[in-house]
Amino acid sequence: FIATSSGDSMADYGMADGDQILLKRTSQFRNGDVIAARINDSLTLKRAKQNNSELILVPGNKNYDPIPVLPTDDFECLGIWEGGIFPYEVVKKLRRWEENPS
């Protein structure tokens, strides 16, 4: 499905406010996937980092803090980021990150 991004929390990955993003509807994700998620009453697009049983949603903007998903949170993965309508420079930046995530 296609969604419209809101905000600048993924700006370091080249995603800007108002970008059209393509998501694969699924509740399953792997460590490192960029996911669309619902946490309690909020929707977000972040990179999922999983260590053992701990899940943290990491923004792509150093001005924002990671979001720990607590056992008491109502969490649902809505889909995995598959792509979007981006300039070529953004695609190159995303590919570099995938080759060397930090």
C-alpha cells in the first residue's frame, strides 16, 4: 500500500515530509527493517532494532530519540518499507546504509 510520510524523523535516510512511500502490508519484520508501526495511539515509520526480547524503533534523524517498545505498549507492525518516489541521490544514500548499517 502507499502512504504519505509526515515529519522529518527519517530525514537522514532521505525521507521528507509528504513523500509517497510504498509499504508491504505484513505484521512480520526482521531486525533492521524500516517499518510502519502503531504504538498505542500513534503511527510511526522507523527502523526496527531487536536485541533479544527488546524492540527499539530508531529514527533516521539524530534530533530524535529512539522509541523503546515496552511490553505494556499496544504495538502492531502495519508494514515494511519497500520503497518510495525519491530522487536518485536518496536511493544511493539508502543503499550505502544497507551495506554498512551503524
